[in-house]
Amino acid sequence: MSELLESIDARTKLAGNNKLEILLFSLGEDRRTGRRETYGINVFKVREVMRTPPITAAPDMPPSVEGMVSLRGQLVPVVDLAKYAWVDSDVRRDIMIVTEYNGHTQGFLVEAVDTILRLDWSMMRVPPDMLMAQTGGLVTAVTELEDGRLIMMMDVEKILADTAKSDEDDLRFKSITKLDNPDLTVFFCDDSRVARGQVTQTLDAMGVRHISADNGLKLWEELEKMANYASSVGRRPSELISLVLTDIEMPEMDGYILTKRIKNDPRFSGIPVIMHSSLSGMSNQKLGLSVGVDEYVPKFEPQRLSETLARRLASNMAVAQSSEKTAA
């Protein structure tokens, strides 16, 4: 998989054009269906692909966590994706995809890896509700190849959240400071059901109204609706849209393109955009800044997210009030 050695800067530039590269892999034939499905993971999150080293089992692990391996002195948890995804297959899964995102490294056991596919995010579709229900939100996007195969993108953030869940997770939301302002409304988008749930919990704890979407295109449509409504009642969109929070990786339209549209549209002048992603590399942050993102905050840190939101909302309100006084 020498293609994985392509520079992170090149991949970041690719993402800035609403494109991505996904590593295709399989988990074995499911005895219940007789099918061998093909899955995908964004190459941005893949550190390496290797033969699985000896795994050391550990007590009190979730059923899908096989144990841990030592990679160059780092202890890395190993998740059997077939077990996690309820694929009934006894095929050997001795290939490990080592992923790294949001400061965490983990290994995913798979049957085989296929190839790296380059495509446009607009080709990735939001999965039907029935598929979402069957997989519990594990599949975030679907695309069809020329040979007729359907590729299902896995929500690696959900896997991490489920396999690394602790009793302290809910406590992180209890220390969030509530804002005393009923006029604030945050628009946000994320294709991960888990991530949307965490943002919702954070905003609810802050007492902030919110409108959400599962990809950038849908949020853009919501923003345009609000802009049209604001125009019809003689108000500025910035009076009704306090802030936009966006993920990076999303089907149909990614966070970079969404941000470009917002920042290049005079209707949305003065509305801050915060990028909220598990892709925490400096190249990703630099590209976000280049398209106009006001700030970057990593996922799964609700306290940090709430503090960033509170600071940005307060700053934006102060600017708006100052402008109103000057106009008066």
C-alpha cells in the first residue's frame, strides 16, 4: 500500500476540492446472507496497513475488542470489525488497518484490503433510513462503483465512541456552563450520528437553540432558507444565525466547500464558522483557515467545544452590538 505514503499536504489539497480517497476493504462472507460486502474508510485516517502482530487479550473489554498490540512502543487497541458490525464470518482476519484520528490510534481487523479509490464527495450519498436503522448508524455514506458494487463508508467515530466508552463520558456535559441568552441559534452539520448527538448534548447543556443536518449540502439548504426568511422580514441573516459549526468529512458536500460558500456569500457576512473534526492534523487546520474558518476545535471534547462556542458567540454579539450603536 505504497499509495498511503502520499504526502498529507497532497491529500489535504484534494479535500479542499470536495474530493476524497477511500481505502476499500472486506470483512469476509456473511453466512447469513452469502454476501461479501465492500466497505470504505477515508485514507486521511489510515496510518498504515499491515499483517496483524500478536494480540494480547485484556480483561473487561467490549466483545469486539480483541485486545492490544505494541506498535513501536505504543499500545494500540485492536477491534475486530466483523464482530462489531455483526458480520457472521469465520474467515481469518489477519490484516490490520491502523487508524489515527482525534489523538487516538487503533487497529481494525479486516479480511482483506482492495484498493484506494479517489472520488468526489458529491458521489457519496446519505444511506437510506432502513440501512441506517439496520446498522445502527455505522454506515454514514454509500457510493456505487462502475462494476455495480456498493461501497459503504464506516463511521469510525462511532466505533471509537462505542469501544472506548467509559462511565465518565456523561459527566463531561454536567460541567458545561449554561448561557443566559435565548436568542442564540447555532447551525451545525456532521454525518456521524454519534458526533451529532454529542454536539446536541453540548448545545442543550449550554441552553442554545440549534438546527442540524447530516451533511454540508443539507445545512447549506437550511442556511439559505433562513437567509430568505430574514430577507422577507427585513432582518439580516446574522441576526438569526449566531454561528455555524461544521464537520470536515461529509457526503455530498464537505466542510471546506460549505465554509467557502458561506464566506463568499455576502448574505452570511459576520457569521462565524467553526470547524469541528476528528482530523486534527495541522494541514487540515491550515486548509480550514485558508477557506475562511474562524476556528478549529477537535471532536469528543464537549467542555472545550462549549468554551469555544461561548467565547465566539460572546465575541460575535459584542461586534454586532457595537455595529448597531455606530449605525444609530
